[in-house]
Amino acid sequence: MLRAIKLMYAFLRRLSGDDLYDLYVLNHKQCLKKHKLMSKKNFYQATLDKKWSGIKRCC
């Protein structure tokens, strides 16, 4: 039962994007080109800037 709850929690985090920073840190550890690790605040700000920059309409 506890395992099912943990799996559901992990699924919901992935679905909502809540685990994006955790995935970023894992990728950073595996990356061969070492660059400075962004803080959580800077990471989410960069994510929002990327998402909302530019024109987002069809016409």
C-alpha cells in the first residue's frame, strides 16, 4: 500500500512539473560539461521566462 502511494506521488510530481529541478540536478551530475548549478529559484525563473517569452498565438 505504501509503495503504491509513493508511486502515485512520484507520478503526480512528474505530471505537474514539480520534479523539474530534481531532474535538472540529476542531469547536471551526469553532464560532462560542468557548469555552475543554478539555484532552485533561478531555475524556476529561467523556466518561466522560457515558457512565457515570445509570441504564443496562432495568428
